[in-house]
Amino acid sequence: MKIALLGLHIIITSILITLILLQNSKGGLQSGVGSGDMYRSRRGAERIVFTGTIVFAVLFFVTSIVNLVIR
């Protein structure tokens, strides 16, 4: 059980890293310092990557906690 959970955790981690690297690089701290399109909406693939990042971040958190609890 522990080995299967660790394998799942590694897969989730790999997907989360990939999704973070796929995100648009214009959304950082500098975008809010005078950019006109500060409140634009996400559309298409950008929205899928954004929501996928949130989902896999939550899954990463949950599997991390479960790995701590299971001995």
C-alpha cells in the first residue's frame, strides 16, 4: 500500500511540475506593475492548464498528508 501510494505521489508530482512549466510566464509579479491587461480572463488551453494545476496541487497535498499518516 505504501509503495503504491508513493508511486502515485511521484506521478502526481511529475504532472504538477509539467503543468506549472506550461503556464504562461506573463502572469508573474511584474504583470501587475502597470500592465493594461491585468484583469483578463483565461480561455481555452490556458484555462485547462490553470485548473489542472489547482487540481494536482490539491492531490499533491492530500497524498503528502496520507504518506505521513500511513506507516
